[in-house]
Amino acid sequence: MARKIDEEKIWRIKASTMKTIVDYGIEATTIAMIAKNANVSGGYLYRIYSGKQDLINELYDEKISSLYQELEFLIALNNTSFKPIISAFVQNRIVYSLNEPIASKFFYQLLHNDNFSLTEELKDKSLSLMQTLKEIGVNTNEISKNVSLYQLYYHIFVYVVDYIQFKRNNIFENQDLLNDDVEYLTNNILNFLKSVD
Amino acid sequence: MARKIDEEKIWRIKASTMKTIVDYGIEATTIAMIAKNANVSGGYLYRIYSGKQDLINELYDEKISSLYQELEFLIALNNTSFKPIISAFVQNRIVYSLNEPIASKFFYQLLHNDNFSLTEELKDKSLSLMQTLKEIGVNTNEISKNVSLYQLYYHIFVYVVDYIQFKRNNIFENQDLLNDDVEYLTNNILNFLKSVD
DNA sequence: AATAAATGAATGAATGTTTATTCATATCTT
DNA sequence: AAGATATGAATAAACATTCATTCATTTATT
């Protein structure tokens, strides 16, 4: 055997990628900047990733994946009613944005960048998750039976992430995220999904 | 005097910039691509704009500006009740996304890109518009007096634009935007802003 | 009215910088 | 020593930007 792969090095690359993108934007971020910030040689990135696009896409897929896993876990924990699932999910998003502001903002940026899209596998998973959630909500009568999978997806994934990010980067005032936000967002989501006819 | 400035040329540059960015993303868009697509020489862009960043930012400011003007007009038209203003604004956003899909998507992309931000002047205008709207809504009791300017701003500007764009780029199915959407979005917004406590 | 001179618009090839990517070499672990 | 990891200088392509030049239009002069 030879020298071991330094796992921490890969972790540093990921952290550096997110930080650099959050600080300077995807456009201005270069491989050299990422490597320097990660204390890693430029060429080393190419041993692991096939390039900048691949590196960012893989990171994004990772984030989406863990989000879906989290939701699956919450569904398994409580599959008889809709609100607790959403409420816990929203709370986790707020906690995440406070504890991991860089990762959180990185995710937000990619969510709205069409150059980086999901794998077919993740799209399928997304679809089946929304279907499961819809069944739960419709059965308990917490949401309308006419709600579309799109409406579910948008309000659960995009609305929450966006609201939190916009609140943090606010042009009006720098506002703290509060526990009140969990309830506010959860209720808003339930109202949307209930009011479809 | 010399030759006149060809105004259509500037129009072509703007249209080309939006189209190229929508097709390839801001990152992959080059000055050469924009110029070629606009049938304009590469160097000509620098007579009008100081560079790529300036060109995009100016276009973005233009879009924001006309959005604010539109809202001002709607407020002047009906300054005694909140819902008609929002309803008309939402309807205009949907019509705009159907009639000007490229401009609409361009705007959406920039709304979520922190590398391009508003001028202080536009931020001020935004603030005063939200204050005016809040007064109208609170007076008629259509929205909560505890609503923050941020919540107003997010739900009126961001939520509507995002919902529409996500519906069009849907990973689930390609859905048409309908008149039903106007009512759905308007009601959602009013519910959000009413339910703050 | 005809012609020349002046002005500023517009061009696109040339420039120099930046960037992703490669590869010969060094380093580390067993 | 062997076999892998890791380096970073070297490379080549892509890029934004500049600038000498050309071209269209207007104004002045006869």
C-alpha cells in the first residue's frame, strides 16, 4: 500500500469551494482561489473532480441528497400527520442557516442557478417524496386533494430557503431569525396547500 | 456634427445580453458572445458600458426601476384598498413572463445573484413603496399591523417572481400559467400578510 | 449647390491577462 | 523499493479590453 488519501483535504476543498462562491459568486470563483483557500495544490483538485463544474455540481447534489434524506427521516418518524413534518423541516432549515451560514447560502445560490441541475435519480426521488407527502396530507385533510406536486415542492423546498436567505440579506434591516419564523412559515405553507381548489 | 448613435444597436445589445445570459448563464456569457449575437462589434460595447458587470447591472437596475414604477402607478390608481393593487401586480407578472419570457427569466436570475445589487437610490425607493403599501393595507385592515416591510417586500416581489419561474422550469411537468394562478398567488400573499401576529 | 473639413460612431485585429488543465517530479506510507 | 498520493510550474486556450483605423454624417466655405 501507499500513502493514504487525506480525507481532511477533501473536506477542506469542499469548505473552500462553498466559502469562495459565497464570498465572490460562482462567476468570479476560480480553481486557483479554491485551492489556495483550501491549502491544497491546484492540480490536486483534478485527481478528485473532473473540473470546476463537476466539483460544484457534486457538492450541490450532496446538499440536495441530505435534504431529501432528512425529509425521509421526518416522514418515517411521523407518517400520520402533515404539520409536524413540515414544522420540523422548517425548524431544521432555520437552525441550519444559523449554524452553517456558508453552506446554507451556497445551497441557496445553486437552487436558483440553472447551470447546475439535479441528476435524474434525484429528480425521481424528489417526485416520490412529494407523492408520499401529498398522500399523508390529503388523508388527514390537512391539505387540498387538488394540490399539485409542484406546489408542494415549491412551498416546502424553495419558499422556506428563499425566505430565510432574503431575511438574512435584507435590504431593509438585518433581522434575526426567530422561533416565531418557524410557526409563521409552517402556517403559511399549510395555508397555501390547503387553499388550492 | 457626426454620425448619429444607432439606438437600435443599443437595443440589440440589451436583448442579446439577456438572451445569452438566459441561455448559457451569467458565468458562461462572454462579451464576444453578446456582441456577435447583437451583430455589433466587440469594441463597441465599451463605448457605452464600462464592462460586462456594468452592462448587466444597468440592465438589472432598469428592470427593477420599471417594476417599481409600475407599482407606483397601481397605487396611484387605487390607493384605498390593498387587494386590487396586489392582484393587478401579480397578473402583470404572469403576463410579462408569458410575453417576455427572456426578460422575465433574466430578471429572475439576477434577483438571486448577490454579485449584482441595487443602487442606494433604488433601495430607498423600495423602502418608501413598502411603507406606502403597508399604510394602505393596515388602514383597510386587509393586512396585519405587525407585518414587517421585509415580509411585504419578499411576498410581493420575490415570492411571485419565483413561483412563476419555478412553475415554468418545473422538474415535474411543464405547466401552463393560468388565470387561476393570479387568484391563488394573490390570496396566498394576502393570507401571509394578514396572519402575522 | 458643390465641395471640403471636422466630428464622432463603429469596427475588429492585436494585446496582455487570466484561467483551467496537464504532467513531470517529489513525497509519503507500507 | 514500490506504489500510491500530492505538488506546482508549465501550457495552451479563452477572455476582456484597447486602440489605430475606417466610415457616415454634419457643418462650413466657396
